[in-house]
Amino acid sequence: MPHVVVEYSANLEEKIDIRSLIGKVHDAVLASGVFKAGAVRTRGERRDVYVIADGDPANAFVHVDLRVAPGRDTITRRRVAQGVFDTVVLETRDVFARTGLALSVEVHEIDNDASLRLNNLHERLAANSVEKRAAQ
């Protein structure tokens, strides 16, 4: 865990490289040192229908939602949010200078009592690491 959703207004696709933004958000989550690589899943969700502020169609938004397993203290969650936020601000700075742009990041704890998960990513990453060391 976490599941990271980068939600963005469709009009940003003509202004920034969305795939790059999502990759850099993913990297920022990993750089926090809080989560194992096999736990992080980052995806983008384009929004085609939206109204922002005064309804000017040039206005845009990026909202990053991080859903994390419970147990991390407020300081840790805030540090992760800040690192992601700083990345989003940096990657959108040119658009921010030219047009209306709303940026936000939220970290939410998942309710483990009502959440089911299964993956083999940790084991696969460990095996890949062993294979790479053997090849060197």
C-alpha cells in the first residue's frame, strides 16, 4: 500500500506530459522511504466533466489521493503528502504561471476491517533483485 490516484482535468493533457507527472508522483512516494516498491500503485484518472471556480474552461486541476494502510503517524503522513505536493507543484509550475490551476494532495487511511488485498509483487521484486545480482 499505498494506492495513489492522480486525478486531473482533461485540459491539462495539452499543457503537460501526464504520463511523466504520474511517474514522478510515483517516484516521490517511493522516495519518501515509507513504502516498499512492491506496495506502491500509481494511476491517473482523467476527468472530462468538471467545473472549476468561475467556470472558465481554461481552469484546471490536479488532485492526488493516497490511500495508505493504517498505522503511520500524522507526521509521517504529512511528510509523504508534502513530498508528493512539492513534486506536483514543480511539474505544473509553467501551467500555474499561465492559467488557473488548483493543486491538492490528500492522504487517507484504509479501513483494514473492510479491505481485502492480495499481490505477489514483493516476492517478484525480491526474485528479480536476486537474479540481477547473480548476473553481475
